[in-house]
Amino acid sequence: MHPKLLIVGTVPYNRQLSSRAFESYFKNWEKENLAQIFSNPKEPIKGHCGTLYQITDKRMLDRYFKSKIDTGVVYNYNELKDSIKQNTIPSRNIYSKLYGIGSRKSPLIYLLRKILWKKKYWCTEKLNTWLDSFNPECVFLAFSDDFFILDIALFVAERFNIPIVSCIGDDYYFNEHQSLSPLYHIYKKQYKLLVDKVLKHGGSAAYIGDKIRDKYNEEFSLNGKTVYLSSELSRHEYRPINTEAPFVSYCGNIRLGRAESLCYIASAFGKINKTYMIDVYSNETEDSFCRKLKEHPNIRYHGSIPYEEVKNVMERSDILLIVEGFEKKDVEITRYSLSTKVADSLAIGGAVLTLGSIECGAIEYMHQINCGPVCTSVNCLESEIRNLLFNQKYQRENYDRSIMVTNMNHSLAKSNKVFESIVVEAINNYKK
């Protein structure tokens, strides 16, 4: 049996949602030993937690005006629905608009949210009763740039005198930029003070890559380990790229300069053969990001599809794309990022083409493992794509190398084992 672990994060842990990245940590955890506090407004579906506690912006706002409003809702596994299709949220009411505003990242939003999430409103008798019933032995903090997630994790850890294992995949602490806005400096100072308290509380950390691990371990005297994101996708047999009509796909976020990079790739394919297309799948709805893809003559923009269909698209793809942006503001955000897309792309068996700044975590990683063409400038795109398309020996070498890297870095069993050791060591070494 595993220790009782309380996840504190924004999205409920579920294999079919964006939080499926947590598979690398909790795949073998017993449901009765896994619980989560989360803030996403959608009703959760059956996942891997035996019980969940939801606190939302909507209920926190309601509490300001109605003293009898209960800010927390408890969900137990057997009461949850099975299907994600039933898990919807109205898109046009005032609260969904509030959530949309809250999801935008700015110092003003962070500070307003800090005011909204007063401890006396979320720290209720109902929450404490739920916590006492679960009785956690360790807190797993899915790091956030919002105050309230860290506040809740620290409250639980101090209440039960237990360690915090922080999951750190983005550099929210050190990532700073020049700004004339006093709000930015107020936010950054208060946020860093809170992070200092969290990381000095006692525990450990799980990192998405070695680069961010070394930085945080040294700064905060931690002994955290890298837990690479894993993939459960089944590898298909090697097959040469269909040069008549290659199926080239990208599934994921198109912000942070990625839309521009996809357009660069599409243009390069178009120069080689004007009938070549790339297929882009994303849940992005803002027209400012989607329009440039929809208008490109060599891009088919499909919008959002379920994860099961994403897996089907990846399996059918001749070439899978991994992209990041080139602008400094985008690079600062993605400097340490290494998403499940990388693990899935390496695992599935298709050729992988990468474009972006070498300073971005995913691009640097793909360059290090050398499992396909990595373009750190648009100038080399066309020649690299030509070589990938028409050099079957190169395709086969990349296929074989991807097998080796997947087994070495992205094995689910290995990632689970490393994470479990982090939790056990954190509990055993925690000074009460």
C-alpha cells in the first residue's frame, strides 16, 4: 500500500484530461490513498482519486455576498460520472466569463484572486472534516503561479505536520522581466515570499527535467529528483513516410509563438510540394491565435478533439511536430517546459520534426536526445524536411533511437518508481 497523498492543484487528476501527466506519478496509487483539492469549475469524472474537494472562483465570489454559501463541494468516486462528454460547463454565463478572465495571467488578476481567496472563506469546518477523514501523510503540490494553491498546500501540511512534495515543471520563481508596473513587483515579491515558505517547510520535489532540478535543488537546498513524463501509447511498426501525401500533425497548445512556428513549417512543406498539408488540432478558441492557422494554405485547422482521438491521430501520423516560439517573452515561459507531447511523440513510432528556440526546454531536450531533425532556425527547415521525407535510412535510425530513449527516460514503471521513492523519503526524513 502507498502512503495517503493529498494532491493540491487546479485540475482534477484524470487520465482523459490535461492532468493525465500525473500518470507518471500516481499510476499505481490506490484510490483510497489518493485525494485532491482542486479549483477547476467543471464537475470531475471518475479518475484516480477516491475523493475530491472542489473550491471555485464562483463560490468564493458568492461567499462575499452570501454568508451561508458553502465554498467547498465533496465528490466521492462512486458518485462520479464515467463519461467526459457529460462533463461540460455553460460557456456564456457570467461565471464562465469570470473563469476566463481569471485564467488570464497578469499581476492584477493574481492579486485580485489573492484577495478573493480569503482563508476564512475556504478554510471551513467542512474542509477540515473532509481532511480529517482522509488524514493525509504527505501533500503533493502541483506548483502554480497563483497564491491560493500554495496557501492551501501549506495550510494542510502545517495542520497535519506532514511534508510537501512539490511538482515543479515551470519556473514561476526565478522567471522575472523588466517592468514599470508596480503591480508586477508587488505580485512577484509576495509570490516569492510564499514560495520560500512552502519550500522551506520540509519535504522534497519532483521535477520535469534535469535543468530545472539543478536550479531549484541548489537554491533551496532540496534533494528532489527528475521524474520524466511517460507515455502509455503503443508503438507501431516502422513504416517509411508516405511522400505522396504525408500525414503531418500537431496536437496541442498554439500560444506562446507556437502558431507562428507551425506556419513556418507549413510554408516549408508547401515549398517542397504545394499539395503538402499539416493538420493542427487544438482546443484554442481565441481568434487571434487560430486565424493565422486557418488562413494558411498548407494548414488544416481542426480545433479540439478528445484525447482518444488524439491518440488515433498520432498513430496515423507520418510526422509529428513539436514546436515552440522564438520571441524572448515566449522563451522565458517555456524555458523548462517538457510536456507529455514529447513523451507521446517519441513513443508512438512516427518521425518527429522539432522547431523552436534552443533555449526552450522541449527543444533543448530533443536536441540532446537526437531522435530526429531539430531546427533552431527557420532557415534550415526546408533542407531538414527534405532529408526527413526522402531519406529512409535516416527515418529508420530515428525510429530505433526513439525506442532507446523512450525505454531509458519515459518508461511509466521507471517514472512511478522514482516518484514513489521521493514520497517515501520525504515522509521518512521529515522532522516533526
